[in-house]
Amino acid sequence: MKKSPRSEIPRKAVYRLSVYLRCLQRLKQNGLRTVSSEALARAAGVKSTQLRKDLTYFGQFGTRGLGYDVEQLAQMITDTLGTNSLQPVILVGVGNLGSALLSYRGFEQEGFGIIGAFDLEPAKVKRGRGGPPLHGMEKLFEIIRAARVKMAIITVPAAAAQAVANQLVAAGVTGILNFAPIVLHVPEDVTVNSVNLAIELENLSYFIQT
Amino acid sequence: MKKSPRSEIPRKAVYRLSVYLRCLQRLKQNGLRTVSSEALARAAGVKSTQLRKDLTYFGQFGTRGLGYDVEQLAQMITDTLGTNSLQPVILVGVGNLGSALLSYRGFEQEGFGIIGAFDLEPAKVKRGRGGPPLHGMEKLFEIIRAARVKMAIITVPAAAAQAVANQLVAAGVTGILNFAPIVLHVPEDVTVNSVNLAIELENLSYFIQT
């Protein structure tokens, strides 16, 4: 369900870089300047051999006996992830989940700004205060092109998701965060990450049965 | 980051069952009564050998030449996932993301009812209309016990998440959907599924760089 056009760093390692970054940010807040690979691995919930292997993507790094420079390592990961500057994102499908995500401020804090929301029937959308401008689908192509948007969030029903993905790809989007419970077919140079909250709960439901 | 106390069906296969179930529900809505393994596999985005292997967990099933009975297979998966009846769920941490999830009606549609929300400072929480009752943390243990809640959603900040998880486990919760960007340490009989929306976007951000 996940495609990786960039093959330099494996997808799972990229996820771990994000986790290391969050651990480093907490260490920094707590005033720590250096961290050993053992301590960082423990905080991230991985083995220290795994951590050291992941960090070899940055070449030689870390000083024996002193560990890693917290600030420097955080910056290298941020550079690699490409989250140095605010990344414009659009969201398509302002139903229950779409509205919920629009009211979530966490994306912006992490460097992603939702610059526009799109819906088939924008007039019917009930909106809270604030949030990005809401448009009809006929504006999708034009706005993606104008703002050079590369990332989109899909929160339309399953039946509509593939058609929306096709439109996004045609307009130049190369990264899709898909919340629709369907497998999207996209060209090889487009990355799709799928999140299905109901499926996560359903999965738990299986494992809590005794 | 994921633990599987029930080992009869592997975790990834359980996720696929959820996907098959959604495909079957769509087929049913479209009036189809039977489906071949090839067609169902294609809809679910897996190989038909994978699908047939996953369905062997139900024993012998399907009629050669006729395929699977859509209704019957959907029911067997629902029984296996334990989502026949509405499953009570609580949510801890009514910040931005917690509020967003409380306003999301999708969980209920899928058989999960959020029966209560908890926050350290319930008086400070800005609430929309509707939604479940909001309590202080001091009520957590009592309400989990009274309603025999087994599943919880954690949407507190990273620094508070482990302490909340400990309280949930002590009260009897055995399935946690964790949105805090931290690895939770729980006993072996507790399952944690982690979702981090910002990390999903960050992961995309890496792959869209050219």
C-alpha cells in the first residue's frame, strides 16, 4: 500500500528519523546538549544497533565517548526530511474527518500549512471559526499549480478517492496522505501514506478479545 | 512499536481482514452476492494468493468456480474482529487533536462509541456541540471499571502519555490507540497501535523531494 520513489533511505528508516527528531527536540527542551546512542535509542524505543545503522545515512557522525550533538543531529534530520520551511498542503473532502483535521493545529506546529480545503459541495460544509479557505473542486488544479503544492490530504469517501487522487497527481501533487479506506493506484513517482483510524480501532478490537 | 498478545492471526493479516471487510461491504452495497478471490484481491490491492492464505484462518471456505459468498464472508470477518456490537472507547486528552477526533463521527459508524473524554483540566476545554461527557482525570479509573472499557485513545502530549497509559492499564484497558509521538511501554497482554499524523506528513515530505 506504500510506494517509495526515493530509495536512498528505506521508508521505515525515514519513520524512525521522525521519531529520533522528536526525542532530540525533547532532549533540547530539557537542556541536554549531547546524547549517547544508547540513551537516544532507549528514548525512541529501538535497539542502539538500529539507531547507529540509521544514522550512517548521514555518513560518519558522532564522537566516540561523547555521543551525538543534540542540536546538530536534529538539524541534519530536519534537512533530510525537508521540513525546514513551511510545506504547503491542501485537503480534499471536508466531511467529518476532513473538518476534524482542519481544526487540528498540530500540522502547522510540525511545519505543514494547510493552505486550502476543497469539497464537491462547499456550500453545504458546516465550518468552525478560522481555518484555511474552502473551495469547490473546480479550483483544485489552479490552486495546486499556483502555490506549487506537492502534498495533499484525502478525506473523501472511498468511492471518490481514486478520482480525486488522479486529479491531484495531474496537477502536480507527489505526496498523498490518504484517509479513505481504499488502495490508491498512483504513478511510481508519487508516494501514498494511508491512515485509517477505524481500521486501527478494529485491529485493536481483535487483539483485546480474550 | 506494536505488540500482539493474540497470536492466532498475525497483526498484518488482521489489518488486511479489515480491508477485505470494507471491500465486501462495498460489493454488498452494489448488489453483488458472490465474489471471486481474484476480484476481491484486486479490490483490496493484494495478491490473490495472499487473500486465499489470509482466509484459511477461517478453515475451508469458498466454493470452487463460484467464489465467496459476500454476506457470509463479511459476517465471518466481523465475528473475528469482534466488531459485532458497539465497543465502548474512552479518549484521554482533549487538546487540538482530541477535540478533532471527538467531532469525528466515523468511529461510531464503524462500531466504536466514545463514551467519555478525559482531560487534566476539563474546565479549560473549549467544546463544540454534542459529543461524549467530559471528565477530570480523577474519574478515569471509576468510569473505565463501571463501563468495562477495554479500548482507549490517547491524545495527550508526549510527556504525559506514559503516565496516562499506566493508569489506563491499571484500570483494565487492554487496547490503546496512541496518537502521542512516544513509544509506550505496556505489559505483554496490552496492545498499542500508534498513529502519528505529523510523522506521516513528515515521511511524505522526504519522499516528495526531488
